[in-house]
Amino acid sequence: MVYEAVWLLKLSTATLLHQSDAIMADRYFRAGGHLQRVARARAKAAVADAPSCTYKSKLVEHLLELNAWKHITPQLVQKICELARQDALILTNAIMIDVAADVAINGANAHVPDATDIHRKIDAIMPSLYTAANAGTFGRNVQNVGRSLTDMTRSNRFAGITRMSLPMKVPGMVHCKSVLQEVLLPHRSLAEMYHRFPASFAARICPSSDRLFEFWTACANHPSVARIDHLLRDVPDWRRKCIPLKLHVDAVPVVGVGKSWSILVDKP
């Protein structure tokens, strides 16, 4: 009985101390005018511990890829990320309840971060999820969602574009006009994909030299291969180096195939 009474006394004391600290902290942050409270809140956020490392969200990477291929809309990417972030915050609140109960039992000396600190830490550890969820101010400005998501993929943009002036027919003019155009040269495009995006290169262009050899061996009896053999006979071991390409320039859909919003390869 004496042990139980001491334990209850410690529990009550810890709870009262925790509540007293919370009340004093709340009074401190509520004191003064609005600008003073905002300044104190920003100062508190500035001294928060920075994460030791950050992680890329696999969910965001997958959604951005789907959006790049136009399988889903930018607004859907934003909504999924926002809901995922809300789940993380709900989980944090549940953890905080368990931590508070543990502190109440073990004493008031343990440090208990508030929910805002943990929420801020989650956003700092996985910033891509917060940025995607915050696209268009958390979806309230739907017209800005696409632009925000495009800015997130700016570092992954394809840099192998060659700009050159080409003669173009201009309506109302008799003679052609030189117009600056962007062209994807095959050798530059393949080289950049090979060095910058090796996984995509292996999945969509060429998995291995052995696979190339299997392809050319299977097509050995095709009439067109005889012409290729004649053109490349001076290239050593060309069957393991030559990548077959099939180019479409006749308004073939490349993304969103079969959908009303599909995009054609020759779309300006």
C-alpha cells in the first residue's frame, strides 16, 4: 500500500508539472501582440534541430513518374500526397499520446516534444512529400498545381536538346523563314539517358549487349537486316552495339495512349 501511494504521488506530481509547464509555455506564446507572437513562433522554428539526413519519398517519385507519362493529373498527385501527409500527422499524434503517458509514469524530467515540433520534423525529413502536398497551396489554387510539380522535376529534365535554325513555311509568306527549333539527336539522347538515367535506359532502350545480339540473330533472315549488315559491316561486333530504333512522326500518341487527352509525338 505504501509503495502504491508513493507511485500515485509521483504520477500526480509528474502530471501536474507537465500541465504547469504546458500552461506557462502557452501563456508565453500567447502574450504580446500578434506580431510578437509570430516572431516568437518563427524563432522557435528556427532553433529546431535540423534533420541529420533527408529521404526521398518513394510515393512522390512514383506519382511524379505517372504524372510525367500523363497517366494521372497533377491535381491527383497533389491530393494523394496531401492525404499521405495527413496520415503521417495522425500517426504522430498517436505517438505523442503514448509518449505523454510514458512520461507521466516515468517522471517529469523526460523531454516531451509537442506535436508541432514532430510535424515540422516530418516535413524536414521528407521534404519532397511536403512540397508535393503543398502544390498550389495544398490544392486550393488548382491552376498552380501543375507548375509546382513541374518545378520539382526541374533537376531531372532532359538536357540533350539541340537547338538549330531550320527553314519553315510561314503562313502569308512566299519564302521560307529560318526558325529556331529544338531537336533530339539520337546519339545525344541515347548517351544522356545511358549516363543520367541508367535504370530507364536498361528498361526502355537496351537491357544489355547480349539482348541486342539475340535480337539481331532472331532477325537474321529478314530482308532489311541484309541492308543493315552491308552498312555496318565495318563496325566491329555491331550486333552487340547497334540499337534498333523505330521512329514515328505521323501523329502517333506517345503518352496517354487510348485516352481522349493523349499527346502526340509531333505536338508543338
